[in-house]
Amino acid sequence: MSTSKIVRIAGFSAGALFVIMLIVLKPTALIYGIQRAGIYAAIAIPMALILGIVHIVNLAHGEMMMVAAYLSYYLARTFGLDPLLSAIPTGIIMFLFGLMIFRTTIQHTLKAPELNQLILTFGVAMVLSQTVNLIATSQPRKLSLDYVSASATLGDISFGIYDFVFPVVAIIFLIVLLLFLKRTKLGKAALAVGQNPNGAQIVGINVQLTYALIFGIASMLIGIFGGFFLTKFSIFPAVGGSYTMKSFCLVAMAGIGNLPMVAAASLLLGIAESSIMAVPHGAPWAPMIFFVLIVVVILVRSFRRAS
């Protein structure tokens, strides 16, 4: 048996044992971990789409979600539109906004060094954050929605059920994108562009238009999720930064363009964080588990490749 197969079996066995222990000892940690994983996956999957096709790290990804959440907030305050209902119009607006961002900025750096691309998208993130700060101030905004507090009881366990909407949204994003990439003409063209842009251009695919549409679609998805995010969390101009970092790390863990593995990595992170938080005095350590997992996964992957 090869070393890589032994490592894979050992990792799977350890993960299965860990989940069984959670079910027996801390079932709520597993439940909340799945809910938390849905948030991470729903945000990271659109970033994975951009990185896999356009080959650019969008450091303004979290700020795009923040802008969408503010749009949903003001639609709710001005027109009384529930954030779940405003997700679709917000998504359409963010699709157009994403196209504009791509055409005016990112498109001009696609052939530039990666550092230039990172600096550009970081600059876009700062512009978005500071613009919202000037318009809406840094005061946190939150909507009070009765259905968010819905809960269920299973035996002696009581837990919130609304947060299961996040993994459902993440699964829908994943399925829709996989069907889009494998079944539609634009999706197949996008895969071809992502694998070999020069070859795709030779056979008549408009590479720049494909890049723009993929960036717009990813912006639309993160815009849709912005409405869902608003239902549960307070929003403020800097709320998106941490999600950008975590999304990028999840994509790095999963492998560029591997959407199902992004969902799996999100599940791993969500359960791990919730497990640490369930331990007495463990909450302050929960953010660190994310980076520990990143290091472990990358080391294991490097070990497998070396063997």
C-alpha cells in the first residue's frame, strides 16, 4: 500500500472518529459546525469560481458581500422588503456592479504580475469599505427578524434551526455552478478558458467576455448571499475582510477551481471551530484552529506529492 493511500485512510478514519465523538459527546457542536460551514462555503464558492476561471485572487470579495448586505438593508428600511426577498434584485445589481468593476479595473491587470493584481483588488476593497463608511458611517446595522430566532428541540438538545438556511444556500450555489459549468455553452466555454485561454481564443471563444461574465456571476452569487447574511449578522464597513481571508484560505486548501472540495473544506473548518468553542474557555482559541488546519492540510498535501 502506498504512503499516500495510508495517509488518506488515516485522515478519513480520524475524521470519522472525530465526528462520532461529537455526535455522542457534543452533538450541538456538530449542528452549529454544519451551520457555520454553510456560511463559509456560500462565500468561498464564488471566490473559487473566479480563481479557477479568471485566475485572479479577488481581495475585494468580502467587501462585495458587504456592499450587497447594505443594499439589502436599505431596501428593507426604505421599501419594507424582507432581505430574503431582496436577495434576487440585490444579486442582479451586484452582477452589473461586478461587470463594471471587472471592466474598469481588473481586466487591465490580467496579464500583469500577480502582485499587481493583489494590490489592485486590495485597493478596490479599501475603496468599497471607505465609501460605505462615508455614506453609512461605521455604526453596525442589524435587522430584527422574528423568524431568525426559530428553534427546535431534539431530545435534550435545543438548537436554532434558521441557520440551516446557510448550508442549503451553499449547496444550491454548488449544484447550480456545477450544472452551469458542465451543461451550458457558456459554462463549457468558461472551463475551456480557465484551462487554456490561448487555445480557447484560437477556437473562437471571446476570452475577455467570458472572464467578465464569470466575474459578474460570482458577484451575483455573493450579492444574493449578502441578503441572507444580513438576516443573521450585524453589518458594518469592515465586516467583509475576515471572510475574504477565510475564503481564500479555503480555496487554497481545496485546490484551485475545485468547488466540491471547497464545500468539504468549509465543513471541516466549521465543525472544527464549533468543537473548539464548545470546550470550556475554548472560544478565544477558535479563530486559531482555522490557520492550524491550513498548515496541516498543506503539509499533508506536500507530503503526499513528495511521496
